[in-house]
Amino acid sequence: MSTCATASLEASEPLAGTAATAQTWLLIEQTGPWGAKALADSHLDPHVGRALEAAAEGTGVRVALIRRPGRHADLHGTPRRRLFLAHTAPGRSWIRTTTVTDPRAALGLDFAAAGAGDHLGLWEPYTGEPVVLVCTNGKRDRCCALLGRPLAAELAAGGGATWEVTHIGGHRFSPTLFVLPYGYAYGRASTQLVEDVVEAVRGGLVALDQCRGRSTWDRPAQAADLAVRELIRERRADALDVVRTDPVRPEPAGPGSGHGPTPGDGPMANSVDSWAVTVAHADGRGWRVVVDQRADGAPAPASCGAPLGPPTRMAVASITALADGVAAGQSRSPALPSF
């Protein structure tokens, strides 16, 4: 059976810069089946789901449903359920948690404050194992069920804080997961990979193998962070921060300029957007990373059943070291639009 995950793997589609974007995650336990748009299509009251989506819009908070791995009984009623609120920014990562009987309690959050990294003393600090969230929503894409559920069940059998989650993007990279508190996402995961990731997070580190990026940032910044980490072999989660992302204006094309399309170029050959991402190290070093968005790969489906199309990818064009202190002195630019 052909799947989007198989097509992506066979095409060796790169993982870097493909994580879902969320500075803060609100996770609500909801048993039973999930639909493609789970907040409005599950046993969660759809009015509550839509209200949560509206409250979170534009705040940097992403809302998702979670459940324990295993068989998911078609339960109704008001069982007690776990809630997590987690912020992922470097040096300011935290997880708060509580247990409620009515998910409407989540509507009382100050979403703007949470998105900015202030929990305002809400709930209790979470002090357990790193939280592993594996996407298993087969109604969204069959790869998430076929590949994600067995992985989640195996991880749960081995102990640890593993949950199934509704949707974190990138079905074609299944099994997909992200790990809190740092919010790094991974694709094409195996049990061994997850064990390595969890062990790294316990020590305040980042596992770089098969990493898609830190959800704190949009795709160009995710790719830049990972590229600098690979360059200097920096694994400490809080050692690097993205302090600025600026679009790069293309040089004007003209006869003989070398910047226009060449004869025989297809319509996608010139499909490139670029950003200059400033990455700062806690020790004062900094780098300017130029990242191109390209759509020059072999056509493949973004998800099962989707039409074929060239997948977009983040390609690091250059990394330039900055004078010490330059990166730290720059202010953070407004967030880029989500992809």
C-alpha cells in the first residue's frame, strides 16, 4: 500500500524546518475517537472546542487533544482529565498541569500571557518525565494511525510520560512526535530514537537525529537553529536562541545579471523565498543564517490522498559568524506567518 510516508522516505525528503509552530501548547485529555478536526469532532463539546480555537488565535498558543495510548473506548460523560500548558522558548521553558472534570476550565486561561511565556502562577508545575506526544490521528491521515499508534503503544509499555496527540503536522514524516518542555519535533521515529530523545531532554540537551525543529519558531528559524547546532555540535537546549528573522529581498534580475531564469527553467526553478536568521549563543557568539524556501524536489503527496506536488523545504544557503555581542544586541523581530 502506497502512503505519503513511504513516498517521502523514498524521496529522502529533508526533515529540518518542518515542525508545527507554537510557542505554547495547551493539551487537553479527551478519550474516545477523534475526527479530522478533533477540537470540533470528538467527544469534546464542539462549542468548547471552537471557543478554544478562537481564544488561542493569534496568541502563540496551539490547542490539541491528547489521550493515553491503547484502545480508545467510546466513552461519554465527564471523567477527570489531564491538562498541560507548556511554553517552549529557550531559557524560559516550563510545563504546568492540572486535572479537571470540565474542559471549559481551559477557557479561563489568559491566552495572550501564556503565548508570551507567562503562566501567571496557573495550576501546578509539572516535575515528571519529559512529555512525549505521538501523533496518532488516523482520521487526519492514515499514516498517523498505521505508524504512530504502534509506536505510542510500545513507548507506553516501557513506562514514561507518553501520550497520543491529535495533530502536529507533517503526516508524511510519520511516526511524528514532539517532546516537552523544549518543543523539538521529530519524524520517522523509532522506539530507540525516542529513548535517545528522552534521555537527552532529561539532561537539558537536544537530540539532533531526525529532528524537525523547535516549535517555538517558524520554519526558516527552525532550520537555522538546527544548522548552527550541527555546525558547532551544540546540544544544550537553552544555549541557542533565534533573535531575529528578516526576509531577504532578491537582487533584481536583468540581462546578464545571472539572477534571472535560464533557458529551459521550469516554473518552480525560480520558486525561492529567503530569510536571514540571526542565531545567538548564550556565550555571546552569533551567526547570520540565510535560509531559502525551495520547491524543487520530486512531486509527492503532502498527505495520503493529496495530489502530487513539489514539497517545500527549508535549505540553508550560508552561515556567517558575527562579531561577539552583535547577535545578542539585536531585538527579536515579529513572528513570520505560519506555513
